Amino acid sequence: MLSDPFANRARKLDAADELAPFRSQFVVEPGGPIYLDGNSLGRLPLGAIERAHAVVEQEWGERLIRGWNEGWWTLPERVGAKIARLMGADPDEVIVADSTSVNLFKLALAALRARPERPFILSDDLNFPSDLYVLASATESAGADRRLEVVASPDGITLPQATQAEALETRRGEVALLALSHTTFKSAFVHDLAAVTALAHQAGAWMLWDVSHSIGAMPLDLRAAGVELAVGCCYKYLCGGPGAPAFLYIRRELQEQLANPIAGWIGGAAPFHFETEYAPARGLRRFLTGTPPILSLTLIEPGVDLLLEAGLDRIRAKSVRQTEFLIELSDALLAPLGFELRSPREADQRGSHVALGHPEGWRINQALVERLGIIPDFRVPDNLRLGVCPLYTTYAELHAAVLALRRVMEKRLYEEFSPHPAGVT
Ligand SMILES: *Cc1c(COP(=O)(O)O)cnc(C)c1O
């Protein structure tokens, strides 16, 4: 252990890391766990604590209902405009609303209704299963002739473009929407955003990307690729806090053509006229439905500000270096113990987490959390996900996590845990 070459490497990489100072902008409990689950719930930015005090004590406590005219009303657009900068969209193309699931439903159904001559939504089985449930609900709501078709990944890790192209070609003229997760939740496979969008367009389909696992972890350029629709989550790499509202993107040219399937007063043209007939607001605001959750909405901003300050190119470069380091550690130290890499080896096809398969994955995950103070997460049937958040993850943490995994195996620490997953994993 004295001359562990990986420990030295980790130390050097941390010392040379120009994003290292950002870690001090987050709550990191001294002696607390090594947190490798920022891909599921990002750490708490210090700025969010200050903001929470201000919004509760002053804005709510003192300003009361006047708060609506002092910034709350336009908060969905204002925070949306900031998030737009993380995804290559214009400020008026992104708005914060609802949850990712609800936004996905709204956009998918709006697209199906706008394109009645095309019965299909196409997706793939690497997509977050809940997205598939939502897309199926949207097709059912659009009419009995509408269908969701799910393309199968050949290996459960990647989806070759040729497979995608073939599925689109088979349904030529019939696909209203190709709806995919840009970075897939289990393996972290990343679709080529521009190339796949171009394939969809060649088949006359609109493109909808769920960027939940990409936003804040890598640069995205939705506008340049001509993407029509997108949704995404604010509690992962954006560090917006548990249950933070999500965002939706509609390319400007389509905004006036699409109708919100859950029309509500907040998305109406004149909410305080209380007309019995609904008329939509101009632009993206029509995709709001009910009153926005101001307290959690306002807490999204501090994390986004840190990401903008750090710069997505630097974030992506560090993320690639860190996941590469993790894979190298895993090849050397974990593969001999039965762990199998379940993420792409090619950096350009890999998001910001690394999935490792092991038949005892669930019990290993519990031993890491309960015995060794390492927090990764687990995805059925046997995947441990180790998430890297360049704003606060250190190389030393990655090295320590891999040593902990070795310890769990060598001392068989996992054997004292139940093999049956329960609760939030
Ligand atoms: C995290 C995530 C969601 C979350 O949806 P909620 O509505 O917030 O529960 C949806 N889709 C994908 C692809 C995700 O990664």
C-alpha cells in the first residue's frame, strides 16, 4: 500500500485540477461519506442555503403575496433562460416547470397531436423505464391508432446508430417523434446528439431528447442540431435539490404551433381575467399549467451559476478524465474480483458515471454504504453506478471507493446484507 501508484496518480491529478476550488462551494461534511451519487441527487451548494433563507424569511415571510410581482411570476422563464445556456438553446426556448415526467408527457402528446398523420413514437430500451411509461401514456391519450415502438439495444449498454436508422427506415413516414434519453441512465451510453437528430429528421420525425443525465455534465448544442423538443431534470448535475422542478425546451419555431395538453391558468394569456375560455400565453409560458413551486424553483439557480462559472468544456474534460481513471482502476483492481464494466469504453460515448456489474451488486452496494461510508447507487439487476461530478468529486475519492470495493469483496462484507433490494436505491 505504501507505494500504491494509483494513490500517487490520484494525488497528482487532484493537485493539477483547476476545478478543485469549486468543491468548497458545496456542503461537504468533514469525515462524511464519499459521495458518488451526484448523478442521482447533486450535493447542496452553499449558495442554495443562503438563497433558501432569503426566499423563506424575506420573500415569503415579509413580502407575502407581493412576492409574485417582485420576481416570482417570471422565475420559470428567468431560471429557464440560465439553463438554456447549458444546452445551446436561446433564452426563450427553455422554461422550468413541473417534473421531468410531466414535461415529457406534455411535449410528447403535444407533438403527437400536431402530427396526426404519423402514428408512432419511437424510443429504445436503454431509455429510463419511466420515460417509456410516460410515452406510452401519451400515445394512448393521443388516440387508439397511436403506438410506442421500443428499439432493443443489442447489448444492454449501447445503441448503434445503424440500428436506430433501420428502425426509422422501417417506419418511414410513420414516426412523429423519436424520443430518447441522451445519456442513458444505466450504462451512461451517450447518443450522438447531432447525428441521431439528423437521422430522425431524414425520416421526417421530430426529435425529443431527455437530457436529465447530460445537463450540467457536458456541453449540449440543441439549437445547432435543430432539435425540436427536450426535457430534463434539475436535481442531478444541476444540484437543484430533491424534487426540484424540471425544465422543458421547445425550439422557438414550434412554440406557437404546439398546444399544452394540460392547459391551466398559469399558462394562459391573461390569468387574472378569469375568463371561462382558455387562451394560451405567447411563447413557452403556455406550457406552464399550475402555480410554480417557488421555493424549490429558486434553489435551482445557485447550482446552475456554479456550472456556468466553471464552464461546461472544463467540466466535460474533467468528467472524461475521472471516468477514465475509474475504468483504469476497475480494470486493474476490480475485474479480477468479478466486476464487469457496463459502460462504454469510448469516452465520447460515455456520460459522467461508470456502471459496474457484479452478481452480488445489491449486497455490495449496501456494504459500501453501511460499512465503509461510500455512497454509489444500484440499478437492477446487478449494476453499481459510480457517479462523477466534476464540481466536487476528487480523484482521491474515486481511488478510495475502488479500494473500499476491494475490501468489501476480500472480507466478504456483503454477506451480512439481504439480497433483496428495498426502498430508494
Ligand atoms: C432522473 C430522470 C427522470 C426523473 O423524472 P421525475 O419526473 O423527476 O421523477 C426522468 N427521466 C430521466 C431520463 C431521468 O434520468
